[in-house]
Amino acid sequence: MNIYRLDAIDPDHPSWQNSTEQECVWAAAPTPKKARDLVADKTGVGLHGAAGNTSPWQDERVTSCVWEPSLTHLRAGTVVRGDGSLVGD
């Protein structure tokens, strides 16, 4: 399982209204797309109704998604914050 770090590129984009998280997160998923989808699912995508119900985590213009090869300790399907706490559980 790969671990990806996702960070805001455009923190002022209106799609952030559709996410419960705006800080850097790490996601355990097999591909970058699946990592983006996982974070979007765990952060309340579309629950707030703003910016066309799109998640900032799924938009490459709004967030980066970079493989972190040195991290291996997260279980598949897990998203964590910088302080190590779980997102969406």
C-alpha cells in the first residue's frame, strides 16, 4: 500500500467549503487517484453544497498529491492529519 501526502495548492479556492479538512493529510491508497477519492470521501464531499459540490482533494489544480515512500505504517483506507489523528472515523 502506498502513502500519499495531500496539500493545498490554492487554499482560497471555493471548493474548500466542501471539505471538513483544509490542512495537509496523508492517505493510504494504491494510486494517487484513489488517495484523492479516499480523502474526498472522508472529508464530507458535497455535504456543504458550495462550489458545485466538488472536493478540493480531487482537483489537481487545488491540491497536490505526492507519494511518501518513507511512510509505510498506515493501513489501507486510512487518512490521518499531521498530528496523527484519524480523519473521518
